[in-house]
Amino acid sequence: MALLLVLIFIVLPVAEIYVIIKVGEAIGVLPTIGLLILDGFVGAALLRHQGRAAWRRFNEALAAGKIPAREVFDGAMVIVGGAFLLAPGFITDFIGLLLLIPVSRAMFRGLVSRLAMGRAAFAVRTARWGSRAHDRYRRRPGSPESYDYEGSAREVSEPERRLPRPSGDDDA
């Protein structure tokens, strides 16, 4: 994690300055500034278009009753890509554009999911009802580790929220 922070806050700005200087030497100062401004406008237009598309796909997945995991990841990548486009420089603009283009975003999504699956560990235990393995994992009713409770619920109106006064022979 510390290495990532060093890369983001020290190496990336130095590399950005180096690339801007080299591009400025090659094409001139004013064309370099114009190119940085132009790719900002193009990136903002692409961000707006891809952001709306990601939002539409998210709502369609919700309406279909599906878990919108892919759509949430795409939306997050569109936001991160937009943030990279806001930073001045050619390297961050290139990374931002890669995160906004659907094809490269899909490749990045696959890479991130493979990395996440490699780091995650899953354990699933299954047993048939009534088997000895099931008895080992089942909590016995009435035992201290049993957490099964039954009950009912109803909506309570505002006047009913106050605790009732105890009624009994104590008032006599």
C-alpha cells in the first residue's frame, strides 16, 4: 500500500512533468497547452456519455432484479477515469481515457476480478439433513449456542410508543 502511495504522489507527478516538458519541446509550448485543454474537453464529453450509459445499465439491472455488481464497478471506473482526466497531464489523461472506453474497462474489470478472486478465500460446508455431518454443525434447540427465536412484529403508531404505566394493586 505504501508503494502505491509513493507511485501516485511522487513518481506520477514527476513523470507527468517530464512528459509535458518533452511534448512541449517537440511541438512547442502553446500547442502543448492547447492539447492539454482539448483532451480535457474531449474527456469531459466522453465522461458524460459513459457516465449516463453506466447509470442506465445500473437501473436496468435493478429493474430486472439482478445484482448490479458489474454496473457498479463500471460506474466506479467511470468516476475514477473522470478524476484522472481532471488532473493535468498526458499520462493521467491516457489512464482516464482507458477507464472510460468500454472495451479497455472490460479488460480492466477482468484483471481486477482475477486479482480479487486470487486474494479471497471461500469455505462452503454442506451436509444433508439428518446426516452425522449435519448434526455436528447444527445448533441444538435450547442449548446456549442456539439463536433461533420466534416472534411477530407490527407497526407501532406514535402514541403507542410510550411505555404503558403498570397497572396493578400497587396504587391502592
